[in-house]
Amino acid sequence: MELEACGHANCGAIGHDIVCAGVSALLYSLTAYLEGQCEICPSGHLDRTESCGRLYLRTRGLEGEETAFAVVAAGLTLMARAFPEAVSFTPWEATATKKEEE
């Protein structure tokens, strides 16, 4: 599974942006869960790259990864609906289907 998040919400001052805080909480929770699964399942793998305003995650063979990504996708969908001017979310299935068609 794979996730890439980039950009800034720009809905408040740095450190006081509630939209950024909501999205960040979802993404950091997913990251923490996946890192924990790596400890439990050494044959699984997590690639993680993080820089200012960007997070990239890719997993292979981790227990519960699909459910964890689905929960975060539900949260990101709600954030995008509530704050369409600040959050855009493309579900993984749509991205995978688009890549297969190209």
C-alpha cells in the first residue's frame, strides 16, 4: 500500500492550523501503527520519507495494513469534505486504477 501527502492547509497561523492538525494526526497515527507492525512482523516492510510539508509511506506484508490505510482514508475523506478549499484526497483505489489504465 502507498500514501503520499504534500502541501499545507493554510487555514491558520503555523502551529494553530486546525485543518493541518487534523490531517497530521491521521497521518502520524498511521505511521506509528505501521512502525509498530514492523516490530511485530519483521518480514514486513515500511518505506517512510518525510520532509517539510511532505510524507510518503509504502508498505509490504504488514499485518493489518489494509485496514489501517482504510481508516485513515475515511478520515481524510471527511477532512476533504469539511475543508474542500484546503484538503484534496484521492483514494488509493482511484490512483491504482488510473495507473493501470495508462
